[in-house]
Amino acid sequence: NAGVTQTPKFRILKIGQSMTLQCTQDMNHNYMYWYRQDPGMGLKLIYYSVGAGITDKGEVPNGYNVSRSTTEDFPLRLELAAPSQTSVYFCASSAGRSGANVLTFGAGSRLTVL
Amino acid sequence: GDSVTQMEGPVTLSEEAFLTINCTYTATGYPSLFWYVQYPGEGLQLLLKATKADDKGSNKGFEATYRKETTSFHLEKGSVQVSDSAVYFCALSPPGGANNLFFGTGTRLTVIP
């Protein structure tokens, strides 16, 4: 049982480039999340999804886009990368609302924008 | 707004030492409180939780008590092991089960033999 799988683990981008962080879960969870963690800061919610075809903004959505075409996949798209998007990105999933259900996290993707 | 303030790290302890990692929160009403742990190279995983005042969460020898009067949820372990070396995150979920957890900054613990 793989849980939540994120790719790539590391990536360096140039300013203005775009890329997609992939996230897949095999637990049939309805809820999926993208968080970012900046140095010395807590995790901040970027976007979340409560099911296929449904997404919503979190605390820090600017500069990102998401889609949820299947239950398993929740890719995070960065358009026009900026140095402020240098961070560690975590994908997570849960069976229900985050307050009442355990979140299962991926191992993280470290992104550097130069 | 809702937030969590967590003890700054890193923390280095000898094996069998007592551990306390402080966590205080700001929230209206009665949030749910969590400790997540991240071992090297892995994702965060739930360590323990408490959903109402005076509840004590416990797991793997770790404990934390939800103290409404001091708005705290400090993590403790009586005797740490090398295998406890990890980053520990305190988090809260606002009342009503919102689709967001508010995380602290994380505290890196290193236990030396």
C-alpha cells in the first residue's frame, strides 16, 4: 500500500518556467490537499479538493492551479514560477474533513526557483 | 485568526532523557488539536490528537493534554530513544471541522546515544 506518492522529490526551476507537481493516492480518499512549507514557517494550505471535479482555495492559492479529474490524482500546477514559490510542497489526503480525519502525507517535493 | 505557536528548535537530547515540546494555540471556541511527526525522508504522520478540553492524547509513549485554561497542548515523553529523532508539528483544526489544519513551524528533535 503506497499511500500518497509525490513526484518529483526535487526540482530546480528558472523564473518564469512552469511545472506540475504530481500527487497520487491509492486509499480511495475523497479529500486531498496541497500544503507548502517555507523555512521557519508552518505548513500553509494552498488548495484542497473534496472529491473528483471539486476544488477550492486555501490560505495561499496565488500563483497555483489544481485539477481533480480522478479520485486518485491531484496535480498542482505552477505557472510563471517566481522565487517566492521556493518551498517544500506536501500533498495529503483524508477520508473526510481534516478536523475529524487523519491526514496521510506524501514525503514532500522540494522546489527551488532561481 | 486561528494559529499555533510552537517551541523553537532544534532540540538535542541524550537517550532516556525527558522531552517536552511546547505548543500554544489561538482559536475561538474549542478546536481539535494534533501532533504530527515527520521521520527523515517520510511524510508527516499523525502521532496523537485530542478533540476536547482535558482530553489526553497518547501514542508510542508520547502524551499531550488539551488545556483550555492555558490554551496549550504540550508534547511530552518520559524517556526518548534514538528512533524518536524527527520533526514534530503541532496543529489545530477550528471548531466545525473546517477543511484546513493550522500548523506550527515544527521542532526538530535529535536524540543521541
